[in-house]
Amino acid sequence: MDDDSLEIHWQRVWSKKDPDQVTWYQPDPAVSLELVERADLEPTAGVIDVGAGASLFVDRLLSSGFTDLTVLDVSSRAIGFVKERLGPAAESVTWLCEDITAWIPDRTFRFWHDRAVFHFLTDPVDRALYAAVLYEALEPGGFAAIGTFAPEGPDRCSGLSVVRHDAASLQAEFGPAFELVHEQRETHVSPGGIRQEFAWSLFRRT
Ligand SMILES: C[S@@+](CC[C@H](N)C(=O)[O-])C[C@H]1O[C@@H](n2cnc3c(N)ncnc32)[C@H](O)[C@@H]1O
């Protein structure tokens, strides 16, 4: 999929369904917030949600007092949903409409969050580009929380093939500069009642 079709695909997805009707919708990003707790962040720590979609993660972090939040997605529609939902609070968030594999970060973050984005990278070149961006964007000692479909999870989502992962396959993708500090599984139940197995990994950048 080239860059244009990636954006067109996701703009179409986000124009067809309400944010609480997509299969990945979750009313409470509980595992993500648990991983933030594990990282023991200061409220001023820089946090980025990569491929954030219309996730409530940023809302919850704002409510918890985090002050340096960045939301990135290739779809301006997804970003628009979240901005509208947050109202005036959106002004304190940095919004980036970018393809993560082509993004050039101009700062570093303490915490990188990706739920259900990395698994869409079916081309090894794109996975290597993602790993390079992750390395550049994380400060030394910073954390990356990555949630993908697990090996026993779905092999497609949103009309696209995915590559399923666990902590070992992510470690192989990201390399020795990342140390695995925690892994766990989650069964996500979609709004339609479909069960999807996720694998979560928390890495620390050396
Ligand atoms: C399955 S949704 C997950 C959304 C959100 N992380 C969540 O858990 O609710 C995947 C999101 O990643 C975005 N996305 C897909 N590929 C991307 C890429 N290469 N760069 C940035 N965003 C991307 C899509 O627009 C979509 O919002």
C-alpha cells in the first residue's frame, strides 16, 4: 500500500463508522493505563499515542494530569473526532497527521504507546522504518508500550492483512537497544461481541 492509499483507506474507515462502532473500540483503555503506571512517569513526561485513532487514552491521561501529550494518526478524521470530543482541552495536546513510517520526530518522548497499529505493517521495510522512528523518538530510558494482535489473534482487521506478534517477535524487530520489561495478554471484545487476542509488550530503550 503506498502512502496515498494508506491515508485514503483510513480516512474512509473513519468516515464509515462512529468511533464507538469500530471493532477496536474500547470504552476503557485499562491495559494501556496499567503500562503507563508501570513506567512510573512524572506528569510532565512526554507521551505520544501513535496511530491513536479515536482512542480515549489521551482523554484519560489528560484527566490524570499529564501535560505533555502528542497524538499522531495518518487520518485527519480520526484526529478530528478526538479534538471535538476534548473541546477546549484539545488545545493542550500536540496533534500530528502523519504516517508513522515516514515521520521525522523533532523531539523525544518518555513514553510511546501503540495499540493496534504496528501489526498493520506487513512489509519488513516498513517495520524497520517504524523501529528506526521509535528509536529516534524515545529518550534513553524511555518506554514503548506496543499492543498487537497476538499469534492466536485475528489475521485481518479493517479489510487489511496484519502480522501478528508477541514480545519475542517485537524484540526481534526492534533490536537489542530495547529491553523487554513486561508482557501480558488481553482479550478485547469488540462492540459486536467478537473476541480478539492481543499481546502487549513494554520495552525500555537503553
Ligand atoms: C485499528 S486502529 C487503532 C486506533 C487506536 N490505537 C485504538 O486502539 O483505538 C489503527 C489506527 O492507526 C492509524 N494508522 C494506520 N496506519 C498508520 C500509519 N502508518 N501511521 C499512522 N497512523 C496509522 C489508523 O488511521 C487508525 O486510526
